[in-house]
Amino acid sequence: MKNVYKSLNEQKLYYEQELIRKKNVLKDTKEERKNITIKKIHGELYYYAQCKRAGKVNSQYLGPVIPGTIADIEEKQNKIECLTEEIKELEWNIESLEKMMEYYKKREKKEPVMNNFSFEVYWKDEITARVYVKKKKVIVSRYTENPGKQLFASKEMTRFQLGKIMEMRCWEKGRPDINEILNHLGLSEYNPYEIVRKTHGVSYNDFIWFRFPGEKLTSKDVLVR
């Protein structure tokens, strides 16, 4: 979800830069968007450029209809036409991306942390358990019965019970400086799972710590004593 939001934001920034560039190019042309027409006057054909100003149509005489006489003007008008359409498309793309980003923001608030995940529990560099979370069910493979090294009393528990165990590996929710601590970790709310992802569940009281998939860590990297 975060990767999708990041990608959308990067695309939006690119479009915004392109929009500024296109508008500057259009401004540098120093020409108005005009409609080239041909009028017949006293049996003769003449080119006119028409544009709207303050709700009124203004006509500018360009000359008699002779092949190639207004080629430069036509080229400039084609450039203005293309730039105007490109600007409209960029503005539409930016608006669409903003709506999509808002949608993902709302989804992220409602989305649970993870439906399925796993992690390992260590005492120093000795693995003591591997935990598998599948929606509301939690399965624990224990590799030691030593109560000083083991956090889990049973091989199965609810996600709520796991959350309480994780909360025991976090700071107290009610401490006065908790918001400062969360801000330092880059978190906006007190979420035990997100906290232990950052702290690895380390405590000054023991040598237990958590390793999550993809992490190349040992006890020396995470333990505080």
C-alpha cells in the first residue's frame, strides 16, 4: 500500500513539474490562442485571426488567401493548440492522481497492520520460538522450555493475546513522553506491532529480541546490554 502511494506521489510530482514547464513555454510564445478563418469580401478571400476577449470576438486581418502566406502564424497556432491540450491533460492527470492518493490514504487508515506475517524470537543468538500469525490465529513453534528465555506459555493463542505480549515489550502507553518517542520512531500512533518492528522488542530486563523476515541481524546489532 505504501509503495503504491509513493509511486502515485512520484508520478504526481513529475506531472506538476511538466505542467510548470509547459505553461512557461506557452507564456514564452507571447501569442494568444486564435482561430484562423477565411472571409469573402467583395468576391475576394481573406485570412482573419479571431479570438475572444472579455466575451467579445475580435478579428485580426492577416491578408489575402495565397498559399503559404500565413504558414508561420499557423505553425505558432498549432504549437499553442498542442501546448494548451497538453496542459489540460496534465491538469486532469494531476487531479486524478490526487483522488487516487486520497483513496489510498483512507484505505490505509482502515487497513489492518498485516493479515499474515511471521517472526522469530531469540535469547541472545539462540532461537527460542517462531511465530506464525494467520488472520486471528497465532501458532507458536517453541524451541526451548526455559522460562527465562521463553515468552510463550502455549503453542496457540489469539491475535489479541499476542498483542498483549508485544505490548509488554513496549514502553507504557500512558507515559508523558510517549508521543515524542513515537515521533522519533516515525510512528503516528501507539501500535505495539509497529513499535516492536522498530525496536525488535528489546528490553533492559532480559536478552530476548525479535527478528522479522529479511533482517540480517544478530544480538550484537539490537541488544542494549
